[in-house]
Amino acid sequence: MPDGALPVLDVKDLKTVFRTRQGEVHAVNSVSFDLKPGELLGVVGESGSGKSVTMMSLIGLLPSPPAEVQNGQVLFGGQDILKADDQTLRAIRGARIGFVFQDPMTSLNPVFTVGFQLMEPLRKHMGMNKRNARKRAQELLELVGIPDAGQRLRDYPHQFSGGMRQRVMIAIALACDPQVLIADEPTTALDVTIQAQILELVKDLRRKLGMAIVWITHDLGVIAGIADRVIVMYGGQIVEHAPVRELFANPQHPYTRALLETIPKVHGERDERLRVIQGQPPMLGAEPAACPFRARCTHRLGRCDRENPVRVPVGPDHDAACFWDAGTGGARDV
Amino acid sequence: MFDAPADRKTLVEVRDLKMHFPIYAGLLRRHVGDVKAVDGVSFDIFDGETLGLVGESGCGKSTCGRAVLRLYDITAGTIRIEGEDISTMGQETLRKKRPTMQMVFQDPQASLNPRMTLAGIIGEPLDEHTGLKGSARRDRIYELMDAVGLNRDFANRYPHEFSGGQRQRIGIARALALHPKFIVCDEPIAALDVSIQAQVVNLLEDLQDKFGLTYLFISHDLSMVRHIADRVAVMYLGKVVEVAAREGLYADPKHPYTQALLSAVPEPDPVLHDTAERVILTGDVPSPSNPPQGCNFCTRCPQVFDICRLKDPQSREIEPGRHVACHLHNEPQAAGETAA
């Protein structure tokens, strides 16, 4: 992916609020990022950090009410898709932007054959006739490594194992040759040996097809293996963004640093005691007026209680939203 | 086999444990087969140690943990806890034994009664098994809440008012209520966020030191097991394929399945990803109701050879304290037989 190439997806200042009976939840606050052609952008965060809601809001998949996208701009192919009407969005979703969700059993329809579900986007979006769609569906199943593809088109989702179902989901997402693939925790429900198979498959598909991918996960190990760039989310905001090697070698935000220290490793040195991030993630009841991580931060400064830090450059293509400077160990000069 | 080091005594001894669940089918609900969830498992747990039990979903690790506590009527085998055989013990005698052996469950949401307050949940085992009343009972509840780091003011709250990590602390406090010696922790951190997992694991380690507890720690998270366990048993399709001390297992896995499992764990280090050689297993785990002939792993094993498809390998101690069930690690004469 050449530097400076025009991004395929450009998100600016996205803000999503849920209005519930218990009050408002500010799930996504001023989130901005871009996705370059052919790259794999990893989005890391814990549950409730806003990573899934961000992706759901930018393609209008959140039910409204209770969700409301209050602000922002999402440029896809030169068009602001937040302002697009339903018809335009339908032509984009599933065709030019594909999705893979966490749980393949609940995202496949149990009463239709896998072949029918694979052919549906081909017929709807590409206007193929039944025969061509069936042929293409078989090619897609072969592409994602399902043996005996022609036969298996006639099978129902329950006849596939978890890993095979996720391969079917990937095949459906790829059916219309999308420019962008959004994968929301696609391997979280799978066992490690099956996860390793799916990760290999995705690497292989990227080489063959070259689409841009947004990969949402809470697993830093997975991110380390496949991402080009990473954004770290906490409390509905992006707290750090960097190329993958830079992020792991030189993390700047105290949250990223602590997260990397809490996870035990399978190889290398074994810590006698795990480092802990004390406390709980924040409730997002109001628009944050201060840093969302301050209550759990070991480098808290006076300013952190008064202002919410914005992202500032801390290295080449690397930025962090923090008043504390990891380099000097003191306050950042911003 | 499984000789304890001279200074350690065996607390839990499991021999050839089998837990089969019958399958009934057809109009007459005839018995047509069995799901062999646990199929001949043997291991020891020494006093005061943590034995990690790892494996993928469906390998029978949770069933094994529950069977060891006799939460099922087991199909075959023996379980001795403190030298006492509990494998065929009647429910009433077993109930008297329960205080020494407790369990912490995976899902703190499902394992806590939503209509009981925190004090009610932690106090229930005290009502069932001790005569503690009034202020003595309340003091014991407070003591347990202190031990797991829950604020005493929360005693009258309900489970839904707590976060996942705090709920898991409630489950741990309940398990500790009767001064147990042995606790089965069934995926206690699987439902928690990364930053909360470390809090709960550290708590479990502190409690082990403080009360001299022995854990069977069941998990699919190999890196966390490496952190918490002293010895590790690896399960595949109802059988234990390898048991070893932690360092040996992680540094030099012997069974091909252990090797594949360890190499599949994605490490949080991009440089390592580019250099590491991976063993990617093909295919899926066979059904435990219809395991393959011979070695259970023969359908996916990258080092499979003829005898694996004919004969089920027996577990052998290949070095002190290290047991492997694989034809690759058979005695030389046995390997000679296969060549003949």
C-alpha cells in the first residue's frame, strides 16, 4: 500500500449516542481514522470501548432509536455515507463493504442452505442469474478452503463446524468483491487451532484479492500477527494509533502500555506476578470532560481531571491522546 | 506411576476416569451410542499445587472437572480425595465431603442466583454445612468478602449490580466459605476482559498462598495457564495426551498435539509472528461419539504413521513426572515391533 494513497474509507469526528430509559450512553466520541487501500487496520479494545459501535454506526447498522449518530463524516468513494439514503446504503452494504461477525451461527440463517445464502448477494447486488450465481458460489467456497464445495452448497449451517461456518461467512462477505471488509471479532468464538487456520486464510486472501480490512478484536496477539496499523480504543475514544511494530515496540499511552504488560505470554520470560490495571472501565453516561482512563492511570496528572486530551503526534505515523509523555516521564508540552 | 516427589503428598488421585453420556434415538428411544466426553483419564494433583487442564472446546476438560467433584455419576474409574475413594460414594456421604472440595464456575452471571443478595449467596453454604448463626455468620461473610476484595457495604446488593470481575469474586468467596482444600476452577476468567483477568488470577494466587489451596485450573488460555499452573495436563477428545511440569511442557512440548496447540497461540509480538514457524493443523476435531480408530489425534496429526491408525497409544512416563500418550514416544522395542 503506497503511502499517501487516497484512503478508501475516511472517518471524521464520529459521535454515537444511545438514548435509553436509564439515560444516555456516549458510546463513541469524536472518533477519526482512515483506511488505506489494501491495508489491514486492527481495532483493539475491551468490551464497551466502542469498537463495534464505531463500525456499526459508520455503515448505518445500528437501530435508531435508541442509537443516534450525532456528528461526523464517513467518506467512502468520495461520498459521505452518513448522509446517504437507505437505497444507496443497501447498494453499499454487503456489496462494496462486506462484513464478518463474531458468531457465525447467529449470523447465518438456519433454515436456508449455505448455497442459497451465498447466492443471495450475488443475485441481489450483481444481478446474476441462478446458474452463474451457483457457479460463483462454488468458486467462493473453494476460495475459502471448504472441501467438496459443490456438494456442500446444499448443506445447512448446522451441518458445518464452527471454523467452517466462519469460512462460509467470509465467503459471503467476499461474494461481491468488496473494497472494504469489516471483521468484528471473527475468531473470538473459535478454538486456537481453528483460529490459526482462519488467520492463515485471511492472510492468503489478502494476497489474492487485495481488499482493505478493518479487524476488530480484543486479542493483542491476533493483532500482532495480521495488522499493518492499529488503533487502540478506550471509553469510546481512540487513545493511540500507530503502525503495528511501532505500537508493540514503543507504546505511548498508559492504557496501551498497561494492556501489553497484563497479558501473559506463551514463550519467553514468565512473570512471577501479573501486572494489573486496577479498577473498572468507565461508564459513558455523559460526554467526557476529562480523560476516560484517568481513574485507572498510574501517570495521572492534574490536567487529566480537567481536560480530555486530544490525539497528538508522538512519532512517525504514531499519535496518542495523553498529557503524559512516556519519553520524558513528565507532562507533555501541548 | 505419577510418583509424587518425596516432599509432596497427593491430594487428588484420578485413575482411568470415564464419563460417557448415552445417546438415545428413534421412536423407542433406544440406546444407540455414547458421547465419550471423558474416556480414560488419569492424573494426580499434589497438595498445594495448581494443575492446569487445557484443551479446546469439546475436548472434555469441563466434564472432567465436574466428574472429579462427582457432580456426575461417573461411568468408570476411581477418584480419591485425601485418600478417600469418592467414585461410588452415595449422595448423603458425598454431601458431608463437599466442604473440602468446591468449584468456581465460568459464567459468574449464570452461576449466581439473581434473586439472592451477596450475603445470601456467600452465606448459603454456611447455612447448609455449619451451625453458624446471627453475628458469627455475618462476621464470617464479612471475612470472606474482605478476603476476595469486596467492599462490606455491598453485602445487601444483588448480582446484577456488579461487574463481571466482581461477580467472579462473589463466586470465589462462596467457594471459600467452608475452608475447602481443593477447588476446581472451570474457566474462571474466560468471560472477563483482559484487564480484569489479571486481577482475578492474582486474587486466586493470593488465596492459594494464604489458605494453602489446591487448584484444578481448567482453561483454554494457554498463556494464562503457563502463568498460574505448576503442572499442566493437555486434553484432546476425552483423553489426556500429555502431563508435564510447566517449564518442560512450554519449552519442549513432546506430543504433536501439544506442539500444534502451543504454536497456534498468537503472541502479542509482531516480530515473533514474522519469524515463528507455525504448525497449522488441518481439519476439525472428530466427534466424541464416534472417535477414530487408533489414536484420537491421528486424523489431524502432522506426524501420523501406520500404527497410529490401528492402536491407541498408552500413556507412558518418558522422563520423571512427564507422561505422554503417543507412539512417537514409545519404548524402543515397541517401535521395533511396528517396523517388523
